[in-house]
Amino acid sequence: MTGLQIQLEAFLQALTAGILVGGLYGLMCVGLAMIFGIMRVINFAQGDFMMLGMYVTYYFFILLGAHWLAGAALVPYVSVLLAVPVMYAVGYLAHRLLISRVTGRRGATLDGDGHYAQLVLTLGIALILQNGGMMVFGPQLVSLRTPLSSSAWEIGPLWGDYVSVFANKGRAVAALISVAAIVALGVVIARSRLGKALRASADNPVAASYMGIDVNRSYRIAFALGTSVTALAGGLLATNFPFHPFVGLEYVIIMYAGVVLGGIGSILGAFWGGMVIGLVQQLSSLVLPMQLQNAAIFVFFLLIVMLRPQGLFGRVSERT
């Protein structure tokens, strides 16, 4: 194998890994975009809701593996799907009991339209989830072991008899589930009555309320959907990467970077923002040590913000 073939194989391998990881990042960012784009809430606890979703998935995984489907390769993915409605309920209750106090009409009566209170509240929720998770779950790294995570499909040879690319089966299945979830969510937002209510509440909540839309209910559903979608991404990540109660800190900045890169308010843009972050992270490993991968992400982020402040899919504001 020549030096050029070795370099090509390394590039294609990093590109494949970036696409697969980027699909998970994209789903993660879409969950935050539902909250950030519709409610205009800066939710510092989003990463920690994802962490909670990982642990809910983990305990479903243990329950199913111990009693019904021990050893089956699909157990982790069944566990992920079972965790989604649980996290939807968690998000719904969190908004009803806490977030609704500083958003909507109540938030409009607070200083800064409630943004200061939102920051403090979501930061407090994040700290409670992190430290509560440490007390309940312990500091040990845990993961969802699956046969797919330790095997790969070979693509190739692509050049002669040498250049091949290996796609991890677990990451590939997780990426496909992510794409399917985003397509389903996009159809709901674009074509259903619920989606129209969510978009109207995001564009002009006052006009939406005059048209008979319960804006507070729309916000509650948006927060619950955003929480459950991010938890779905977290559960899929847990099938490939170990996690701990503070894992949310590692991903919440990536979520915001992806949402801003794609363009605030664009669900499709949030997905592509997450995909770009995954590609930059993996491709940067070709020239940078692993410790500097996140630095490469934020260098790229700053370049995009400087050249296109509205994001890749955002619209230029017409306000002067």
C-alpha cells in the first residue's frame, strides 16, 4: 500500500466516522432547536436531560436483558424507544411545574422578558440533575453493551485491493434511527395541526393566541418534544460511548454550537449543524491530537459566525 493510499484510507475512515457521529449530534441539536427556536428559552439543562435519558435507557436495557431478551442485539434500541415517552413526560412536567413560571405571559412580566430568570432556573435544574445523578447513579462509567458496537461492515476495496472503509454497525444503526426520527419530526412539524400550532406560537405568540391556539400548551409540548428528542439521541450515544452523571456538560456546548451554525429556528439547519460538527471533529483528528478536537469545532464555529452570522440555514433579518 502506497503513502497516498494510506492517507486516502485514513481520510475516508474519518469521513465515515464523522457522518455517523454527526447524525447523532444532529438529532441532539434538533431537540435543543425545538426549545430554543420555538420558546426562545436558553436551556442550560438540556445536556442533563440527555444524561437522564441515557440512564433511563440503561435501566430499561438491564430490565429487558435480565427478563425477556437477554443477549439480543436489538435490546439497546428497544430500550432507547421505551425511554422516549418517559422523557417526554419528564419534559412535560418540568415545563408545567417550573419552566412555565418564567416563560410565556408570566415571563413577559419579569425583567428582561424573563430571560434572566430562565438562565438561573435552567442552570439550577442542571446542577440538581448533575449532583442528583451522582448521588443516585454513582460516578462509575456505564454503557449499553451490544454485539453491533464491536463489529463493522467493510466497504471496499475502493482502490485496487487495499483501500477499504469500515463502518461500525452500532453507530450506523444509531445514525439511521436518528435520520428516521428527524424525518418523522419534520413531517409532524410541517404537515400536522400540532406542527402548525407550534410554528405559529414561535412566529407570533400574540397573533396565535387570537387565532385560538393555546400558546402555553404549545410551549409545553415543544419543551417535552425537545427533551425527548435529545434523550433519544443520548440513548443512541449510550450504545456506543460510556457515560456518567456529568456527561451533559460535554455535549450541551456542542448542541448550542450546532443550533447556531444551522440557524436559530431551523430544525433542518440544526441537524446539518450537528452533522458539520461531527465531520469537523472527526476530520480534525487527522492533523490534531484528540484533546484538540473540540478546539477545532469552535475555530470552525467562529469562522462561520464571522462570515454568516445568521447560520447556514438561517434567514437574514430584515430589521434595521
